[in-house]
Amino acid sequence: MKRLICLVGLIAVAGCSASPMLSNNFETAKNTMGASGGTFSASYAGRFSISACSSGSGTFTFEGAGSGNFIGSSSETGSMTDKSRTGSCRLLWKGPAKLTSAMHPLDTIRLSLAERNFTPCTIRPAFTVTGGTGKFAHATGSGKVVFTCDAMRHTYSDQWAGTISF
């Protein structure tokens, strides 16, 4: 019986001293995996509002739900404005957007949208990934988003296509 107790004690001590090695090996393996990402695509649908550029300012806002690769089921929000310093419209629509994971709301992708000459419902704005939170904290990337708008119902759908690294 004494030998059995000693054997159990020896195994327990050996297991405790091996724990830090397992943790270090796990961290090393995680760090060597590198960045994730690749071709990014997503689709959303929801409601939008738009005010044409008058008195030197116009606004396009949107909010919807859908999904994308890397982020899964998610929501999107964004706004673009066309502001002028001189009182006339510049036709340079730009502004922020955010994609938020439905399953992990702390995982978000922040983007910047920009388009020249037309409203976002007419032509494809370019997007630049400017960061995020959670697993997307250091995200980068770029691409285009195509909005299809129903002006009578104030609804839209969109398709995102580009690349992302995180």
C-alpha cells in the first residue's frame, strides 16, 4: 500500500511539473500558425435612408443582417456622407461601416467606404478594412461592395467582395 501511495504521489508531481511545458508548447504552436484570412465575401440585406446632397451635405445610412466568410452570421451598419467645404456637393461619398458577429458580438470588422461621382446605390463603393475587435483586432484588407436599393421600400441588399487578413 505504501508503494502505491508513493507511486501516485510521484505521478502527481511529474504531472504538475509538466503542465508549464504543455502551456508553452500550446502558445508556441498558436504563434506559429500566423495570420488568417484570404478572399472575403459577404451578403447582407436591410433598410437604408438617403438624403441627396443639398445645402452642401448628403447622407446614406444602412443597417442589415446577413453573413460572410470568417465572420459568419452577422449584422452590418454604416453611413456615408457627401460634404462640401464650399457649399456645393463634391460627389465624394465616404464613411465608416462595421460588421458584427451574431455569435461572438465582440468580433467586429471596421471598414471605411468611399465612392466618387454617384450615390452608393448607383455605383460600387470601395472598402478598406481599418481594423476591428476580438479576433479581427488587427484586420486589414480591401475590396468593393455592391448595393442594390429599392427606393420605394427603403430596403437594400449588398454583396461584399475582396480580401481580408487578421
